[in-house]
Amino acid sequence: MSDYWLRKRAQSVIGGLTRRLHIDASRLAGSSAGISQFALTDISGSGLHAIQPAGSKQAKVYTNGQNGKNVIRFDGVDDYYYVPNSTGGFKEFHSAQATILFCGKAGTTSNPNAAYYVTGNAGGSSATGFLLGADNSSSFGTHRASVNCYNGSGNLSVGTSNASFNNSFLNNTTSIVAVSIDAANATAANRISITTNGTTYTGNTQTQAVNTGAASNNLGIGCYIHSNAPGGYFLGDFHELVMIPSLLSGAILAAAIAELNTKWAEY
């Protein structure tokens, strides 16, 4: 298949109706001083808009933030959003096949002792759901993408491996993080892969059965939500988040990443 058609197919994946959720900061109104946002509009066609009614907890959109485009800036203190009535809307992301594409920058320093979460509807193994974040805790001694799928029984069904995912989400660095989830795959190593700025990391060892039921919480944006409360507040800039309820792989995933990088110039 030619590069031209691969790029066309990737565009149809990113821009088509196969998306479950799609937030694009470049389409939101901003200013040089920042404009607070009540809602982060879902442009996927699913109508799964993320909202934050409390003004003090709303992130701001700034102009000319990355490659001349607007960015959503989260303060890492209490800014977050949630998608109402979404516990049943993202089951593929903890139990089946799904792809997450995130463009942005986590943190404001190169080596913090912190964890900043992009999205999630579970924050621990007592819940059913998933989370994605930049885990820079000193207990791990490295910067890593933290992606976990929980089955609600006190166990991970899919989880990151510290040895294999070192430096997979560098702090204060613009990045494209692509997560490929195949949560029920019989081979543990094939249950998850993370591609960050063109480098792919694998190494999952979790083999617990998945829970195909609804998530325990609504989906959080700029945090994870656990026991109906936000945690792991994101610090840094959101550029784009695309959540696809199917598994992209190989050349199609690479073309989708290339399309986003052409737009945002992340690396």
C-alpha cells in the first residue's frame, strides 16, 4: 500500500466516526492570557463532551502554544474535567481492543517527583477501568508512561512494566504518546504497547482476566477519577486527545502518529 493511501486511511481514522472521544485544543477559543473553559468539546460525533462547572477548576486555553496552535493548560492543582454518564462508554479501553493518541507536554520541570494523569476512570485495583499518565515518581526512578487496566478484583489485567517502559513519557517534553490496548490477548506481552515519539515499548506481564462490565467511574480528563473523586491532576499542556475503540497497528498507527506530528510538531 502506498504512503499516500496510508496517510489517507490515517486521516479517516482520526477524522472519522470511528473515534469515541476527540478533544482538539486548536479548535477551542483562547487568548494570550488564557480563557477558562466550561467544556472541552468532543469533535468525534459521539457527544461525549468533558465539562467542569466550577470556574476555579477549569483549565485555560492559550494562543500560540505549540506550532502556532492553541493549547489547554492544566495547573496540576485542581483543574480537571469529566465526561458525565460515561461509565459504560469506554469499556473497550479496559477490557478489549482500543487505541489512545495523546499529544502534549506533561510537567514544567525536567525531573519532578510527581505523576500527571491524562485520562482515566479508575485509580486503583479495587475499581474497573483504566488510566493513562506520566508517572515520574521517585519510587520508580524514571519517567514512564503509566497505563493500567483494572478488573475490579484487586488485580491489574494489563499494566506497565518499569523495566520496559523507562523514559517512555519524558517530563517537560512535547510528546505524542500512542497506546495500543488488546486487554484480553492470551499472550501477556501483546496486551499493551506504548509508542512515544516514534519509539515503541512493550513488556506487560499481567495475565489477570479482564472485566467486560462498565467502568466504576465516569471518565476524567486531566486526571483519573476513582471512587467518584479526581486524582493525579495533570500539570502541563494538552494539545490533542483521540480515543478510538479499536486497535490500530503497524503502518496505520505510524501514519496516524505522523499526521499528528505534522500538525503539532511534537518531535
